Amino acid sequence: MTDQELRDLMASLTVKHAELVDLHRDLHRETERLIQQSREGADRQREEAARQRQEAEHQRRETDRYLRELGRQIGGLGEKFGSFTEGLALPSMTKILTQRFHMDFVAPGIQGRRNGRTMEVDVLAFSNSGRNEAFVVEVKSHLREEAIDQMRKILREIRDFFPLLADKKVYGILAAVHVPSEVEEKVLREGIYLARIHDGQFDLQVPDDFQPRAF
């Protein structure tokens, strides 16, 4: 190999070395850029995940608050509707109790106490005249089967809380705005009077062959 050829080879190797150095530097820069990009992407993902968690927690708190408020409003509405129904029933039932059943005494929302226990009935009526009878009226906006069980329990135990009824026959009346047909049939089979609302007033609705049960 001549000196010129050796010089040309050395020059070529120098150029190649410089190109390799530049390539290595470019690769290093690209690697650093990709690493930084990856870090920034991971940071953004973490920030987004944290933001989503905060938003989900905020939504959960708002949902809990809304449900609590809704429950409070529904509870208040139920109380108002129940009070409205009882207020609507009282004049009608007073008329029925005094004119049809000849009761001398009609008391709404009366409560009796005995041995630390209490019993409250929507309406209690009784007579001391020739009809030695008493009537218990329970008012419901929507009549369900458990109201029948409740009425039977009241009729069985009422003399314990109201001793003045000791020698009287006691009858039950369930007054309701909405009465499913299957519940209506069960009420009548139990010998309990049924009153339903009609034209803004409560009327007794019992068949001709109805047999009231005295407790």
C-alpha cells in the first residue's frame, strides 16, 4: 500500500468515525427525548388519573347529598299526605260514627298508656247509651295487608289501654284512599268495615251480606 493510499484510508476512517460519533450523539439525544416524552406522558396520565379520582369523589359526594335531600323531601311529603288524608277522613268518619252507628263520643288521635306501653289510634268512638259499642278507625293513604294485621292487634289489645271499653263490643273500620281489590276482599272477610273516598268524602263500602266482627 502506497503512502497516498494509506493517507486516503486514514482520511476515510476519520470521516466514518466522525459520522459514527454524530450518529451516536443523535441516538443519545433521541433516546433522551423519548425518555423525557415518556416521563411527561406518564406524568400527564398520573395527573389525569388524579383528576378523574377527584371528579369521581366529587360526584359521589354530590350524589350522597342529593339522595339525602331526596329522602328528606319524600319523607316530608309522606307525612304531609298522611296528615292530609287523616284530616280529610275525620269529618266523614265523624258523620258516619254519629249518624249511622249512633256513637256519643268521637275522639281523633287518642293515645292510651299501660305499663310503659302506648297505643295510639286515629279515631276512637264509643257510646254509653243503648248501643254499648265502640269503633276504632285507622286511616291509610294506601291500604296494605299489614294494616289488617295492625288493626286486628289493636282490636285485641285496646281494652288493655282503654279500660272504659271493658264491657263494650269493639268494631274496626279501615278508611283508605287506595285499596287493592285483593286487600279489600281480605278486610271484609275479617269482618272489618271498609271506608273509601268518594267525591271528596269517605263512605262505608260493604256488601249487603257483610258480617262485622265484634272483638
